Amino acid sequence: MFSAVFGSVEQGIIYAIMALGVYISFRVLDFPDLTVDGSFVTGAGVAATMIVLGYHPLLATFVAVILGFLAGCMTGLLHTKGKINALLAGILMMIALYSINLRIMGLTSENSIGRPNIPLLNAETMFNQFQAFWSPFGIDAMINRFFGMLGMEYLPKTWGTLLVMMIIVLIIKLVVDWFLKTEVGLAIRATGDNKKMIRSLSANTDNLIIVGLGFSNALVAFSGALIAQYAKFADIGMGIGMIIIGLASVIIGEAIFGTKTIVRTTMAVIAGAIIYRIVLGLALRVDFLDTGDMKLITAVIVIVALILPQYFDKKREKNRKAKRHAERLLEYQQSLTKGGSKIAETHPD
């Protein structure tokens, strides 16, 4: 159980980067961007292709982020300059990226035609390099020895991956918090809230949408590049339903931790991604469920995350109304009592 939860936390932290990208497009910009399903694979495919071709993993990851940014910008251009519906623009870009991703991954084959899968079993990745740096310190053995004394079994081989991903996600969270508080970030937030109002202040909402979607998909592609290096493969179908996973993370985080400030909301999104992966991992341990039921489990998690907050909000509102009614009734009864006492003093007979 501990090993399963640990693996879910590791994956959840990586997927949290993707969830932050979905948060920027869906919540900040109020843009239903379905490019995510394609840009996630773009990040994974570009990183895996460049690593197999002999490029450094950091350079491969950087290029994946740039191409993810360009994919998001293209979606923004289709919507703003091409006057295509936001939802349709995302769908068109997602479809186009399917073929583009096949071509990119096909660069590792001799005939350069589309290739649906790239294994990285023997390739050098960011995690391998960090593990080579981390292992000589003997920290893994020390931590596992401590948990072993507590009676835990099946402990992870290394804690280094979790540590490096926590550092990366924390840095990205701080960057997102800073960006959304800059002049451009505030303008993007205003565009999502009220496009007409920000236009009246002479802001170019088209450029803001393009930049916002580019930044969003850059984060998604970054997450895809890390997942490919973590899972040791890139597959053309790994992005299917990714937008639902991102939305589930955002909804769960917001429902549990709230959205009072940007700093709190981004932390809630990260926590929501981790909670989602833990719930999914525990659900798959149920005997009658298997990996083929992941999409069904995801749908159920999203439905529950959408319905429960509404139920609790209605319950809280009902309790508030009942409390106000009781207070008014008490005030009315007190006023009647005071009125009766005054009448008794005026007419003692």
C-alpha cells in the first residue's frame, strides 16, 4: 500500500505541472482549450525523440517546452485572428498535433514516417542523471532503514525522484504566481473575467489570449516531457483524456482548499493533482477493477468532484437561512415581550 501511494504521489507531482497549465487556460483565461491532449504528447514525443537521437535530456525538455508554447499560440491565433470558436480551435489543433507528433516521433526511424511509440529503457534521462548524483550520499538507504524500523515493507528504491520533482514543481508554482501578478498576468486575468472591460482600457486581448494559451501549453508539454522520462517511453495515445485529468485536479483542489488568493489556488491545484493520482491508484487496487477502467474511474472522480461542492454549498446556504430565520424569530418574540411589558405598565388594571 505504501509503495502504491508513493508511486501515485510521484506521478501526481509531475501531472501537477500539467494541471497548472489547464488552470491557466480554463480558470484564468476562461478558454476551453482542448489542445492539451495534443501538446502533452508533443512534449513527450519531442523529449523522447531528441534523447534517442543523442541530445542532452535538459535540452530535449527545453525544446519540448518551446514547441508546446508554439502549439498553444497556434490555438490562440486560430481563435483570435481566424475568428474560430474557442472550443473548435482547440479541437482542430489537437487533431493536427496527432499527425505532427507521429512525424516527430518518426524521426527516430530510418524511413522517418510516423512512429506511435518510442521506448527509453536504456536511454539517459533527467531522472537517471539525478539518480547518479543522488545515490553516493546514501540517503535512500538511511530513509528506508528508518521506515523499515517502523515495520514497513516494499519501500521505494529511491527518494531522489520525489525530491527533484518537488523542487521543480515548487519553482514552477512560484513562477506561475509571479507571472499572474505581473502587468501582463493581471491583464490576462482581466481578459478571462471581462474581455470588454479590459478592451476599454486599450489592452490587446488577442495578444493576451495567445500568450496565455502559449504559457498554458508550455507547462503541459513540460509535464509530458517529464512523464516520458519518468515512465521510460513516449506513446501517441498517452495524451487521450489528459484534459479531463487536468480538470479533475483543478476541481478537486479548489473544492478542498479554496480559491481566495492566487498563491492558495495554485497550491490547491498541485494538491488536487496528487490527491487525484492517489485516489486513482487506490481504486485500481480494488479486485474487480483493472487498468482498462482508468477512464471510467476518472469520469466518476470528476463527477463526484463537481457534485459534492454544490451539495455542500446548498447545505451551508440552507443552514445560514435557517440560522437567520431563527434569529429574526427570536428578535420578533423579544419585541413582543417588550411591547407587552410597556402595555402592562401603562394600563396596570
